[in-house]
Amino acid sequence: MTATRDRRSDLDDSPTAPAWDERPILGRSRGLPWWGAVLLAFGLTAAAAVIDMQSQGTLGKIFQATYIISCVAAISLVRRANLFGPMVQPPLVFALVAITANIAMAPDDGGKTKLLLTIGIPLTSNFPTMAITTGITLALGILRLFTQRDPSRVAGGKPARERPTAAAAASAARPKPAARERPVERSGGRSEDRKPPRKPRDREDRG
């Protein structure tokens, strides 16, 4: 069990592994950039709107289900550093796709009043779907902001790299070597080490 955890930690710290703020909500792979998440939500929702408009002339269950799934997938697969766009995009996706689909594919058999009714009725009937989807994406985004944090931060809020290592602490605790004595300079410009004074020889050997 310990060996498995060590291997996983080694894989997380490897140079090829993405950083913590580039990962999706689950897994260790690299997430989508912000524009990829936006294209995912817009593309799937637009395709579902075209299918509903061609089959029944209005936005129905296919549009609603695809809209929810695509927005939730976008907030889940985007990188942690790019959460803002997918968090606030559901109302924009809903409004732009619904209005464009109704204007482009609705039958042109009336004036401005008919056009306003054609746009307003689908928006009003699908408003609960938009509100629920927006709430889900905001909840997932806030959850990721609080759960996906920098792993180098410790409980006290300081980066782990600021703490001294054991080797640095041991080297700091070692006593420093004593300073060497400087040589004594003579007036002539030469310098030589200090020597202890010689003791006078004993004169016992003299006759």
C-alpha cells in the first residue's frame, strides 16, 4: 500500500504531469482551456437546438437535456485556472442559441409581433432549465475553488519550500571553525607570522 502511494506521488511530481491548476475536476490529466469549454457547451447545445427545431419546430427535451449535460461537462472538464468562463456561460449559451435557432429556423409567416412571440415563448418555457443549469455550474465551480488548491501550501498557509530542510538545519547547528590569526606586518612591507619569544639559553654549558 505504501509503495503504491509512493509511485502515485512520483507520477504527480514528474515533469510530464500537469500542474494542479491545469487539471479537471477528476483525474490527473490536463483539462480543457476556457475556449474549449465554451465551444463544448455552445456546440452541443446548438446541435440539439437544430435537431429539435427540425423535428418538432420548437425547443424541447433534446435541447434541454443536451444543454444541461454540455454545461456541466464544460465546468467539469475545464482547467481549474479557467473556471470563470464556464461558471457564467450557461445564461449566455441558452439565450444566444435559443434566439438564433428560433430566428433562423422558425417559419417566416408573420410580422414583428409573430417574431417576438416566436422568440419569447421558448425562452420563457425553458427558463427553469436555464436557472437549474446555472445553479449547478456555479455550485461545481465554487466546489472546485475550495477543494482544488495548491498542494505546496501547508495548513498554516505558508509554502512548504520556505521551511528549512533537515540538512540545512544540521549545517546551521554545526560550530563554525575559529578564525585564523592574521600575520604581523613589519615596516619594511614584509609580513610574517607571529612567533613566540625565544627563551634565553642556559649558561651552564659555558666554562
